[in-house]
Amino acid sequence: MVLTLQYFPHSHSTISLTALMLVMACLMPAHPTFARAEDGTLYWIWSPHDGQPALSQPGRSFEVLLRETDHTADQPVFSLVAADGTEYTMDSKPVGTEQSIFRRYACTVPPAIRPGGWALRVRRSDGTADTTRRAVWVFDEEPAAYYVLAHLTDVHIGKHRPSLPDPEIMFSAAIDAINSTDAALCAITGDITESAEPEQFRRFLALLDRFTIPTLVCSGNHDRNNLLYEQFFGMQTWARRFGPDGFLVFDTKDYVVADDWGPQAGTLYELRRLLRPCRYTIGLTHRFEVSMGMRTQLTLFVDDPIDLLLYGHTHQERRPGEGPSWGRSETVITPAGVDGYYRLIDITAQGPVPRPVSRVPENTAAKPLSVSEN
Amino acid sequence: MTSIWIAALMTVGTAMPDSGTIAFISGEEQSKRIVTVYDFASRQCHTVGTGSHNGPPVWSPDGSRIAFTALVNDRYGVAVVNADGTEPRVLPIDQDVVDDPPRWSADGTRIACSILLGTMPPRFGIAVWNLETNAVERWGGETYPSLRAPVWMPSVGLLMAVDVESQQDATAKTLFALRDEAEKSGVLIALAWFPDKTLMEPALVTASEALPLLYLAKVPSERSAEWNLQPDIKGRQIAFESDMGGDREIYVLGKRGVVNVTNHPAADWTPRWSPDGKYLAFESFRNGRRGVYLSLVETARITPVAVSESWDCWSPDWSPDGKWIAFVSNREGKPSIHVCQPEDGDSELVPTASWALAPAWRPKGK
């Protein structure tokens, strides 16, 4: 069962309405479409998808990144797909000239489309199509100056934990808990799997689509034992604008995370500039190490400092001195989702204000929750 | 282990050097990155690295050896190999090294590199190895809590030209001591790191002393973060990047004081001197995407070298005769090495393995 993806501007007074909609949503049918390729990997639509959603409004456009196959000459037709299968075709046009196997299109959300989460479909002239769930989130107005961001990390799907609840149970409980709050979107900062096995990614995706809010996902070191993460989630370094704020997502897999020599350092600067102007920039990554490439540190924490860096990896609360120690950027580390933890952060006019870490209900766990190794 | 493979020749056009060698990092995953060399005469690639996680290669001044950071036996250290990959050795030290590139002294007998002294809070230091005795010592004394990214000054000429207001103050006394030590043992420039103050400033460093370079040059730098210190081949001027003007620019410290030689609101970084000391190749985002440009240092006139609206170009490095620039571009969808002649504009793909990064041209040798 896939929940429908209605979005309502969240505030404390709308929680009951949201809960009612969730109940109604559970009674509605799943998407009658094939999501991604049959094995869960991305197919034509490389972005947006349920880990890198487009956040848009009626009448506004968002970018679609298509991986070309043998249909390069085609003008693809893009549509938003509702839970009942109804399709709304979008105006679209190619953007830029790409040198690689990817092509970019600007798609415009139809004016009368209702708010909520939508599947994105692309059709070719021969009738073949690719669809990704929860790819496009339509808001009827700019997200307010105040909203709540949920942070979940280190869910480790597939981790063998004798005498402790299965990671999928903990992930499900965390999703239910976050869905029941007034969070407007959820950041999931890596180690979504234990060992980057294809089946672990598929199980993660199946649970991810229970979220009733947009989910921004980045990779962790456990997800990068091979190159499969890219097959399931595409780009490692990307950005999204949400109302007045920007989210900058980047990969930090290795010992020398965010190294100075590859393309990421330049991409981060380009994305950082693309997000200007914005009220707050929030960085999402899996971890920070003092050995992190200095070029990336200068870009993120010195020249145009991000306001908040969210990460996990340690399975613990932030310890004194941990995280980037540059002057302005604040850091939040949230303990592991596999241990039942998540955190809500109030994004206010005065700045991001992290709440104390939350935990799924005690009865979720067979035994008292404990901190696991990363 | 050294392996040899023949590069694909069919993609090689006419605008390629007919001699010379570049070293670079090959491999997408950091854990699989390995130092490799490409020879333009034979058009062959040789894997010469050792261990895993190889960092950017740095040639010895005579072009006979290559130094790079690497993970060997579960420790991050500085590895040195001959140009053909033979006789690999890892320089001994108790601490992990940081991936700032190791730097050779002008006579090729010593190597300096950043080491990690602590993590919470992070602290860095400078290790200097004597390759003939295998001895290692920490440089910089106790002036700064954290020093990193050292580079050898090719000469002490610039240091001798530094003046101080009062011959009696503590800075002057330290400078005199530092000069004496530099004449005997050489001098490094490195970065003193104060992250809580968002400050990273260049310092002159000897075995037991360290002094703020920009302070001595009478340039206020209390609120800026410098990086990428690059002395020219004779040690008469130092290029570096800094946000002292509000955005990241490239400055040159030399006979005219400190001069901004890039001057654009988009970031300018990674300066590389031409062999004749007249030009700096650098990376800039002034065209929207990362590209390679030249600055004629005397006039700060800027010339594009490798710039595109559709792909990035970065990591420039000059051939020893100054006729070619090698750089990395993702024009083909993944980072590859290209070469071009600075005045030409057309670049040619060097047929190396996929994911080729951090090219370094082999010096002519002596």
C-alpha cells in the first residue's frame, strides 16, 4: 500500500486534519504505475524522485534530468500522476546542452494542480514510459517563514541485530512518528543500508514511500561499498530550494571526504551560488571529518557559510568539539534511526532551532534501545 | 605493483605534446585511486602508485621520483616511488598525514607534509622528512596551535627582504632567529589555522620558529582565510588565494606588496605559476562554471584558457617549457585530462584511464 501524498501546510492546528488525511490516504489504491525500473533502480528519470524531490508550485517550473537511451531524438512528454492514475500533462522544454548521457528539461506544474505529492511520468513516442513515485511536491503557496524539518539518519536497513528490533521496524516506527508531527519535510542523511545490497535499497525505498512529506536523501559510507547508490538515487551532490531556504546535499564517503581533486568541490560552489539568495542554507551530509578537503570547507564554512550542517554517522549526540569548528556554521548530529532516534528542528525567523532528540515509542523495541556502532 | 597498459591511440589528435610526462590520480572511488603516469612520446600509461587512496602526485625537482599521500598497511602516510613505480617506500611517522600534497625541498633531499595531531578539537602540524637519513622532525615550534599545507620556499631572498618597524620588538627578534635558521636549514611557508575565528593565515616556518607572513608584509589579515600558497620558481613572489576582499581572489605577494591579480566577484582559486613567473593559471567561476584562466601578473590581464557553459575545467598545471597546460575536464562526462596551448584555446583529450585527476607535469630535471 502506498500512501497518497496530499500536502497540507503544517501548523500545530492542522495536525488532526493531517492525521485524518493519513487515514483516508491508507484507504486509497497504490499508484497503478511502474515506479522506476522494475528492480528499483532509476531508469530514464534520474531526478527528481522520492529521494531528491522537486518542490514546486502551480504555474512554476522544475527541472527534470533524464538519462537518455535510444530515444535521444524524441521530445518526451512529462506528466504528473495522481494516486488514482489520473495524469496531468505538463509543458516542458529542453534546458542547456549536456555533454553527457543526461538531458535536462524544465517542466511547468499545471495551474490547477492540487497541492501534495505526485508521481512523475515521462512518455516516449513509442508509448513506453518511466514513472517515479513521490517525485514532485506541489505547494499551494510558498512555505511559511516557520516550518519544521525532521532529521533521520543511519537507519541501516539489512543490519543484523540479534535480540534487537529489525532496522525496518525501527525505520517504520520513525516514519510513523515523523508523519504524525508537523514536520514539512524530512532529511535522511545516509547509511540508509547496512552494506549497499540491492535488496536493502529496495526495502528502504518501499518504506520510504510511506512518508507523507518530501524526503531528501543522501548517501553514507555504508551505502557506498559499491557504485549501486547512484543506480538507486542518482546524483551525489545536489541542491533544492524550499520556500525561503536552500538545501545543499553532498556525499562524504571516504576518509578524505569531499576531496579537493574531483568534481565535487566545484559543483558545491556552483550549487552554493545557485541557491543565492536564500534565508538559510542547510547542508545535508552523512559525516564530517577534520580531514575533509579544505576546498570544500572553505566553500561551505568560510567564503559563504552555510547556516546549519546536519549529519549522523556517529550514532551519538554531538560531542564537544565535534563537527566543523569554523566560525558561523551550526552543526546538528542526530543519533541513529536504527536505534529509534530522530530529531525535529524548528526553522524560524530567528534561525534554525533544533529540538532535543526524539525517540520512537518504547514498545517498538523488544529491549531497551541502545546505541549501536556506526 | 606496476602495471603497463597501452592507451587508446585513435583519439589522439595533432595538438598534443610529442614529449613529456604527466603524473595524475586515476580512479573514481577514492579507495581505488592510484597514481599513474602518461608519457606523451610513447603514449603509454603506467600505474606507479602504491597502496590505495592515493593523493595528488608531486614530482621531485629533478623529475626522478614522485611523492603522494596513500593508505598503506592501514595507515595514511607519504609514499615515494621512482618515476617508473619502482622502489616504493612509505616515510616513517607515528601520526596520520593529511591529504595536503607533500612538498619537496629544492634540492630534493627533504619532504614536508601536514600531519594530524588531534581531532577534537582538530590540530595539525608539519612533518619534515630527511630522505637520506630517514629522520623526521616536526617544524614550526609552538607559536601556532595548528599549522598545515607547507610549501618550501625555493630561496630565502623574499625572507631577507622582509623588514620590521622596530628592530627591538619580539617579532623582529624572532625574525632574526628565523632568518638564521632558514639560511642553514631552509624555510617553509604554511598556513596557521584558527577555525573558530574563521582565520587561516600564511606563516614563515622553520624547524623551531613561525611568524605571520602577511603581518610582516604589513597586510592586515585578521579576518581572512588564505589557502593554496604558491611561491614562484625562484621564490621571489608568492601567490595565494584569500577572501580578504570579501570574496575569494588570488593575490601575489612580491616586490609591489600584495596585489589582487584576478579581481572578480566569482571565486578565483588554485593559482599555478608559469615557469617564467609571468603568468598564473587559475580556476574561476566568472563564466558561471569552473574554468581555467590566465592572469598576466604584471597587469592582472585575464585570458580564458579552458572555459565552457556546459562542463567544468580545473586543476591546471604547466609543462616545464611553459608551452602547454594540462587540466581536468568533465567534457566527456567524467573527469579526464586535457592539454592545450595557452594561446590556442583548443584542447585535446589525453587518452588516459577514466577518472583522471590532479595532473602534474614532470620537471625537466637537471
